[in-house]
Amino acid sequence: MTGLRSKGLALATTAVAALTAANAVAPESRATREYVNAAAQSDAFERLEATTALALSKSGAVRAFATRMLSEHEDSTQKLAKAVSLAGLEPPQPGISGDQSAFLAALQSARGDAFDRLYARHQALVHRAALATQEGYAAEGDVPTLKGLATDTVTMVRNHITGADQLVASVGSD
């Protein structure tokens, strides 16, 4: 009986170890961490610029676009957080990049029509950068949950580029 218990215990221990190994999340790759941080920073930057536009712009077109960006980037932030959690990864560090900080500072110091033109140009530029990030991870990502999110996000970002380009045409350029 003791031999049977030992074999049963050994079998159970092996089964638990196999299940644990199958469910373990591999450490994230550098590309995945860079993607998660870039996506989170992009969303944070978009929310900050949109909030600034709502506070400083009198243009109906700018305000409408900023309202849309605020809402859609709040939603994409939540989707990213959920995908990161489902993948068992660490959440991204809060904040924006140094380049984004400089863009935001420039925007916050502009006024009137110059503000509207700068906001529109920023939106066209930063959404093109975001598209490259999303398309890159959608094609080459190594975490299926995040790769699926990137694939889904590409369409949203393309729509934002179209809207930003229309905004640039609407408010003019320098």
C-alpha cells in the first residue's frame, strides 16, 4: 500500500508540475515591453493633448476631434490594460515620452489659430507613428493577446489619421 501511495503521490506531483508549466507565462520579450510602453504612452499623450485642445481651442472642428480622441484613447487604454493583464505581464509605466512632453509643452504655449494648426499637425504626425507601432507588433509580436489587440487597433489608428488629415485641411497650415 505504501508503494502505491508513493506512486500516486509522484503521479499527482508530476501532473501539477506539468499543469503549472503549461500555464506559466514566459517572460516578456523586449519587443513586447517596448510595444506595451509605446502604446500606453501614445494613449496618455493623446488624452493630454485632447484635454488641452478642449481647454484652449474655440474651433468646433478641433473640439469635436479632441472629444473623439479623448473617448477613443480612454477606451484603447482600457483594452491595453486588459490585454496586458490577460497575458500575465506587468502593466506599463505611466507617463509620456520626452518627445511627447516637448510636443505637449509647445501645444500648451500656442493660442488661437496657431494652436488649432499645431494640434492638427501633431495629430497627423503622432497617429502615423502610432500606426507604425501597431502594425509592427501586429506583424511581429510574440504575445498572442497583444498581437490581436495591435491588429484590432490598426483600423482605429487609420481612422484617426484620416480624421487628423481632414482637420489639418480644415484649420489650414503654416
